Amino acid sequence: MTNVMKTQLLSPKSTEAFNDFMNPVIKTDMFTSVSLSVTPEGVLQTPLRVFDNGFITDQAGNEKLQQKLERGYKQVSLTYTGHIYKNTGVHRLILFSFKRQWSNKENQTVVHHLDGNKSNNNINNLQLDDNRNNVMRFWDGRENAEYIANKQYQSDRIAKGRVPMMHKGKLVPGYEIDTKGHVYHVNKATGTVNEVTPSIANKKYPTNKNIKFNGTSASLHGLVAENFLVTPDNKFKTLLIDKTLQEPYTIENIYVVPRKF
């Protein structure tokens, strides 16, 4: 009986009972573990011991190799009956083993790490979530309180209010930017100064606006960050704290987080 859940051979109640029978919980004074024989992907060729702290072994107690991926997630290679091999996230296995919750693309669900550490697969750190909320958690700042609280400013440039615009560490000739997120084109020949009108990069995300200059373009909030905030040495994302403000591109409403991949 492979892939019980996908083929719906059993009712939800029977499936839960089957999982409980095949994957019994083992408790001692020191730890709690599950003897895992079945996942929603099928029947394992050899049962595993899955511990509530994210540790996985075979039945003899030998540690199961966990490969750490670039973004911090960990995965293990599983062998199902019929010589079917699949790499599976440790966080998915832990959550299923102890809460019988399985994240998948069909249901548009994911496993959220409560502390933000993708390598911490303790069952108390895992929560099933839907894709949209998981994405919005990052963009609306719920996961970035530390970066917001500790952001640093380029005080010398802020004191001037409006400064020659920098982009990727280089001066952009003929352009200036202020702390409110306004960009200006300065015509040296005539001395005229005109504010540059931002364009919407994607209609789905109207607050993501671009500024075009000298044959290229960059995000408006990214330019404000480059010119007035202290940014990480490596690649980073620029985000807004409150997208509903009438003027959301001020230095007070912008922060940066380093890219993790």
C-alpha cells in the first residue's frame, strides 16, 4: 500500500489511525521520538527513528545524514519500497511525525520555522502555514524585527537632506535624491532641476516603483537605502515597513536585510 494519502484508499480518519499504528510515538525521560515507517509519499523500505529535536537515526541508532542546503534548510534521502528514492526536507518529516501535518504544493502549504532559523527543526519551532502567508510574513516585516530595530543611517548624507545620487557604489551624473524618496534630474547646461516620476515595476505590487536614469533603472526604495542607510557588504533586499503610508519611501520607513542565497 504505497502513497496512501495521495490515492485516497482510506478515509481521513482511517488514514490517521493507520499513520498512528505505523508510526508509533516512543517516550523516555530524556526524549520523544517516532518510529517512522510511512509518510504520505509511501512506505519506507527501512523504518527510521525521528526525534522531536530534529535528529534522525535508523532503528539501530545510527545517525541519518542530513544535507544542509544553501538557504539553511536540511534534507535527508529516503528510500521507499520499490526502490524509490526521494530527498525530503527534515522539517517536513519532523512535522509529519509528531503532528501528522504534511506540507505539499498541491495544498499550497509550507513549514514555517518560528525563530527564522531554517536549520532548527525542533518540533516546537515548526508550524504548518500556507504559501501566501509565509511569503507575506517576510515582506511585511514580521520576520525582520531585528533588522528594523538595528538599522543604521549614513548621518552625514542625511544631514544634507538632498545629495548627489549613488548607485552600486558609483556616482550617477546629473541626479540627486532626498531623504523622502524623491529623485531629481539636474541639467547642468541650463541649471534646471526636474523631479523624476517613478514607474510601477509590476502592477501586482504597486509600491515597487522604479526610477529610470542614464539608460538603466533601479528600485526607488533600493536607491534610498543605498544613499542614506548603511547596507550589508553582500547582496541585500530593501523592504518597506508600512506600505500604506502616503509617502512610503522615506528613510524612516525603509530597511534592508541581507540575502541568504
